[in-house]
Amino acid sequence: MMMTPSTVLSILLVALFSLSAEGTYTQSIALGHRHSCALLDTSALLSGAVKCWGSNLYGQRGDGTTTNRATLVDVSGITTAKRIALGGSHSCAVLTNGKVKCWGFNTIGQLGDNTTTDRTTPVEVSGITTAASIALGGYHSCALLTDWTVKCWGSNGNGELGDGTAADSLNNWPERFTPYDVSGITTAQSIALGRTHSCALLLGGTVKCWGSNSYGQLGDGTTTRVGSGRSSPVEVSGITTATSIALGGSHSCAVLTDSTVKCWGYNYNGQLGDGTTTHSTTPVEVSGITTAANAAVFANRAAASISLGNSHSCALLTGGAVKCWGSNNQGQLGDGTTTQRTTPVEVLVITDRYVLSTTSATSIALGSDHSCALIADLTTKCWGLNDYGQLGDGTTARRTTPVETPPPHGSSASRYSVLTALVVTIIIQVQSIFT
């Protein structure tokens, strides 16, 4: 039977991605205050090991030391992770068995092991056996469970655990060293945490938030503070079609079904993206963003379409471009400058080297003052502050444009690039034969 060029192409592409699925490559990335981690694929099951780099004062890299590293190191004992998240100075992973393990700073119980002892290697969070995903804040942690409820633990000074408890006479809420249920959340689809506030995206597209509200970051039209926050969830005003959410230092954003983005809360550095530096207690539309990605680019890969840092924000667009806005004093917007931006600017040189595309990010993640993107060619690129080596390029030099983080050892990224180049060459030859 004579094969057509399209048939030959299909066979080659299947072979390419089957081969490139073997070995090790980056599935997703997560950033903390001054450290970064990558979840690696070690098989077709899309789960595996974790590598971290950057600041390690409290053991948040998880390698059994407190030594800072500008290069990737293995997290001890993690081989079956399916989701990762980073907080101020702590890190957590959801395992394939539904349990959660955390490591790093634990002074306020944010590791959930019923102690306040810092951990340089992962410890199991008490009582969590059905976790679907995880999110970390400055000093608190939350897990979304498979029954769509949420449990949180750690710091609760602003009601950010959402357990509905009353403040004491000094307007303080009790800290929790083990997980507690978030009050009234029974249909959560995803969760996000900021420095001292938390939000859940609910079934149907509404969003509820709780915790600190000094700048309106809960989005309910107030800066109401019972003590200094709200300990039970309140609904964000006017958001009914959200598909994803992200939280920063004291601001919040949501991607809507029409691919626009709305943000609310603190705006001193223009991180709401509406062209002003005015704080907003209700959502305002980010200027010029009309094609924000609404879903993961690759099936079964946890891709973020919006991510927030301490005072900056970035959105992944449907074509693979990344746009950022807000604070830029460390080059965290990636536009080659350190100029603050109150409206989105495009990150420079987010490029797939082996596929015919000039803007090919598939996922983004932001830390306090640094940013990273996972690229379609399986590489990772980062930019911004690098004082602890959190960009992973082996230096501590600040970068105002993306630099490549070296792939994990044994990576199939190089295999992918070679195979892609080979397929492109063969396609050209096949086309010449059939024409």
C-alpha cells in the first residue's frame, strides 16, 4: 500500500513523542520567595521526582542540607510526586497515593506535621490521604481534596486558614499545626494562596476568598477587617466565569472564559494591570489581555495560565507568548528593562528552538521577584532576581530577559531536540519524494 506524506508524517510524530516520553524531563515548575523547584516526568505515568534550587536557609530545597544552590539538586525521597507548590520558604508535593509531603520552614506549623520544627527533608502532612492539588502561601498551606473540599494549616494571623474560628481578644486567630477544614467550601475546582490570603475557584466559575483584606485582595468590595482579615470565605464581586485563579503578595487575579483577565487588591506597582496604581476592592480588567490561555497546553500536564509574584503578574497567552506587568525592579517582567509597568508587556525570547514557533511557553510560575516558563521544547527559562541562584543557571546574576535552566541529568530534552530535528529533516525528504 502506498503511503501518503501525511501518513508518513503521522507515524514519525507518534514515534517522536513515544521516544521523548522515555527518560526524564520537566513536567511543571513552582517558585517560592527565593527558591524554585521542578517536577520531573520519569515515565509515561507523568509522575516522579522533584529537583530544587536557590535559597535553602530553612531546608526548603529538601536535600537534607541548608546550603544554597544555584544548580538543581534532588529532593530526598520524593519519587512519586504528581503536583508541587512552593511558599515563602517551604515546599510541598502531592504524591500519587493522595498523601502530601512538605519540607522547609515550619515555625508556624506550615509543614502540617504537628510540630514547629524546620525540616531539611520531606515529612508527611498529618491526616491528608486524598489530596488532588496543593497551594502554599507565605506561611500557610492548603490542600484541595478529591471530594472538592479544602483543608489548610499553618499561620492564621489574618484568618487565612478559613476555618471560621473567632479571633481572640487581641484579634488573633489560632495557628494550626495540622490540617483543618475551610468553612463552607464544598465545590472547589482549584485553590490559590497569597502571602496572607487564600482563594478557591468553585464549580460554576465563582470565586471565594478569605484572610487578609487590607487592600481589598478578597475582592468583595470592602477592606473589612475583623481583626485584620476574614476567617470565613466571602464571594468575589462580579466573577462568575473564572477558569483559573492566582494570588500574589496582596493581590489576586482570575482568567475568565472569554480569555480576559481581571485582578483586584494591592496595586502600588501596577500589578493589577489596568494602567493605574490605584488599589481596587473589586475586580478590574487587565489592559490588552484578550487571549489568556484557559487550559493546559499538553494533556495531563498541570500548566498554569496565570501566575502572580509578590508585586508582579504574568499571563500565558493562547499562542504561547507570555505577558507580564507590575513591579520590575529586578527584571522580573522579562522585557529587558527594570521599568515598572502598569499594563502588560511581552517577555522577550520565549522561544522553542526545535519547533517552528517563536513564542512557545506552555506554563508559567512566579516567585516573589523572579519568573519562569516551561517551554514546548521541554526546557525551562527563568528571569528576574537571582541572589540565591533561584534562576538555576549556575550564577547569582540578575537577568532582565529569560535564561535557560539546565535540564535535569538524564534529561530527554536533548533527545527530544535531536529527534525533532531528525523528523523535520525526514519530513523534508519525504515531501521531496512525493512531489
